[in-house]
Amino acid sequence: MPYQSKWQYLPTEAINSASTGIDKMPVLEIIDLVLAEDKKVVAAVHKERERIAHGVEIIATALKKGGRLILVGAGTSGRLGVLEAAEMPPTFSTKPELVQAIMAGGQEAMFKAREGVEDNFEEGGRSISRMRIGKRDVVVGVSASGITQFVRGALTVARKKGARIIYVTCWPGTELQNFVDLIIAPSVGAEVIAGSTRLKAGTATKMVLNMLTTVAMVRIGKTYGNLMVDVKTSSEKLKDRAQRIVSMITGADPEEAKALLLRAKWNVKIAIVMKKAGLTYVQAVKRLKQANDSIHQALGEAEPQPPKPSARLK
């Protein structure tokens, strides 16, 4: 029986006709080629914008109800998930358990490739089981090829536990449409180096994950306008940013803003509510708690309206 490859016909394994002679091209010509291919990424992601918006709705709703966001992947896809999870606490002062990442091969695989671990369906299931996934959680499976067994194992267990499932892949033809709640599949085309999904597929995945996490955080009140009002002031740079944010929002001069932050224990939201509502620290803390940590609600301002759900998406 002739050899049959299950990967051969995947778009992530396709040969890019524009780069077949890349090893004989001048360096500048190779760079121009890579840039030309990268331009296709934004267009591919843009075609998925409604699905990304639906994904944001799923995640934000879950987080508001006390759920968690868990990202699962292997290789480049797994590392991108780890990066998203790691950036949430310093950017939005979230608790580490709110957004977490599972990577095939564990922490060691973040720094040293362990390619074989992605084929282990059972270990994917065990990894997600250890997270004690429940119905309030959202699990985002990340797999450029769409057939990573570790990710599929994790999603299978997560589905049995009742979690909402989002699948981010660069294979629009994946057969998982009826297994998950939502598929986001930017079709970026063949890579400059065939099969190297850390290139266009990785860039597209990073864009999608950035939007899913960032916009969800905006929807649950982690920003005020485009300002990072939940920033964790753990360095001099971030304390300076906090001071500038308080000044911009309240009109206080830099010294008054610093004094407010000191009284507010370097909590930007509390400092803003103290100044704008004329409250003490204790009163501002109580007001924010009653307002679900939303500055808009705490100050009696109109809340941004959520988008209307698309009837075409699950």
C-alpha cells in the first residue's frame, strides 16, 4: 500500500511557489518577499473579525460570571498562549489563575522545543483535567495545523466538562466545526519556508489571541477609554504611567496625582474615583465594589454598549 501522509494536504504544509528559489535570492530580496507575504496576514485575520468578536463575547461573559480562560497549544501555538496568559496580570492586574496556559511538554518546552509531545492525545486530556475545568470556563485550543493531538485531547475533556470551546487554527477546512462552539481560522496561505508555522501562521495567531484577550479585558472594565487603569504598579516606569493616567483622567497636576495614588495604595481606579467623586479611600473602594470594579458605573457614567450578537455564528 502506498504511503499516505495526513499532513501533506494541509495548508500549513503547502509549498509557496514564490519562495522556491529563496536559497539563491539576495538577502534584501528575501526580506521583501517575507514582507509581501506578511501583508496577507492582516487581510486573512480581517476576514475572521466577526468570529473574533463572537469569541470576545464568549470570553467576557464567562469572566464576568467567575469563569476562567485557559489557552492550550503545542510548539509556537503553545508559546503564544503562554505569552498571552503571562501578560494579563501586569497589564490588567488580573489574578494569575484567571487566564492560564497549558503547553505540551510543560514549562521546559517553552524554551526548548519538544516536538514529539504534541502527538499525545491522552496527555492533552490529562493536562486539562488537572485544571479542574468547569462549565463557567472557556478553553481556547490553538493549533496552526488544526490536527495537533495534544490540543484535541484537551478540548475533548474540556467539552465533557461543559466548558465553552474556541478553536484558533490556520486550517479553515478543519472538521471540528460541530465539536467546538467557535472556530477562528485565518487562511494565511503557504509559508515562505514550507511548514514553518512560526511565520505567517504564528503572526496571525498572535493577532487573534491579542484581540481575544485584550478586547475581553476592555469589555469587563479593565480600561477607561484606552488607558490602562488596572495596571499593576510594580516598577518605577509603571508608577509613572499610573501618575500620568490619574492626571489625564482627573485633571490633577502630577504632584496631586502622586498624592492621590499614595492615599489609594497605588491603585489607579481607586485614585480616580476618590478624586472625581470626592470620596475617601474606604468610600471609593466600596463604590467600586458595588459597581463591579467599573469606573463608569462608579461615577454614574454611561457604560459602553455590547455589540449585537451575530445570528450567523454559534
